[in-house]
Amino acid sequence: MRALILGGTSEGRDLAKRMLAENWEVTTSLAGRVANPRLPVGMVRIGGFGGPAGLAQWIVSNDIDVLIDATHPFAEVISESAAEASRATGRPLIALHRPAWSPQPRDRWHSVHSVDEAARVVARDYSHIFLTIGRQKLAPFAADTHNLYVIRCVDPPEVALPPRNRVLLDRGPFDVAAEKKLMIGNQIDVVVTKNSGGNYTRAKLDAARELGIDVVMVERPPLPGGSNVIVVDNASDAMREARLV
């Protein structure tokens, strides 16, 4: 059996390991947006497919039996391509997306539906902003000339930034003590993050709760594909579903 994993997450790496242990032929595709990505076991390809049609052609040409979307929950373009390619080829699609974070007692979350909305909120209501949304969606904050932005991402941003900024290049996992130190040292009064879920970066939420700092949470977009997609939230369940194809 052959599987194509659209990867880039710890769940995708976990699934690749499980599939190889059961003698699947596994290829993991990575977008190539991070300079030094964590690589899974098995075969790896890096770069796009050329849209849904290109992905469908690759699936057919490589005789793929099952497609697994184990991308970041905010990787909307590739998830849409996966849904379309699954419909076009008739190959089953498993969406492996970790559970979203949910607010805990004493959390001070403000949910928004887009990065643009988050940018408007923080520019109006805060002064020392901690951006932890990656480097692809920073441009909406660039027009704010008044407030200070502490921006953390893995690789250097390549888009316009707000004039008052401090860029921190770092990769999780992070711990609560270090996150509290960062927030206190930079006088942070709001954290902006996407609801990506998982444990690698949740320490910032725990730190914000303990310090009484607001969080502007960008909620996830709807998962494309509707009822044709088998949705799971962990590698064990994805493996179980793959065995049934």
C-alpha cells in the first residue's frame, strides 16, 4: 500500500513512522517554506504540486492508495487542493488535524476570524504586542506605526513589518517559565496567535493566563471537503482509518 502524506507537523511525522513500521510505502510532501524543516522517516519531496490538478496527476502517476492531509490547520490552500484531488482521483482523503485549543478558566481570549481582524483589534486596543502567527501573515500589522511588535518565527520574515518591531527567530517547543520571562521583559499586553493546537507552542497560552495577559486568538478556517473527508485528530486514528482503505 502506498500513502502520500501532506506533512509539516509532528502528527504527520508520527504517522509516517507508524506506516513504515507496517510496511507501507510512504512519501511525505513538505511545502518548503521553512529553511531547515524537521524531516520525517521515509521518502520526502519538497515543493508544491502545481495546484489540485498537479496533485491529482502525482497521485495517479505514483499509484497512491490513500492521501493524508497532515498539514498545519491554517494551510488552507494545500488542504483545498487535497480535497479537490481526492474527488478527482477517487482516492480516500484522511485529514489529520490536531485538536484546537480551548479556553481554560482565567484565560482572557478574544476570538477573531482572520489575521486582518486581529491586526485591527491590537492596533486599537494594545501597545506591546507579541505576534506568534508565523511569518507569512505579518503584512496586515505593518501599517501600525505607533505600537511595539515582538515577532517570533522560525525563519526571517520576508514581508513588510510594523516600524517598531523586535524579531525573535526561534522554534518550539517552549516552556512556560521562558515565555513568562519574554512577556515580562518586553512589557507584553497581548499575545496574538492562531488556534493551531498541540503542545509545541501552547506554553505561551499558559504564560499569558498566569500573567493575566490578553490573547487574540485567530480561529481555524473550515476544513474543506465536507463529508468526503475522514477527519481524525491523532496519528493512531489516522493509521486505523488507512488500514481500512
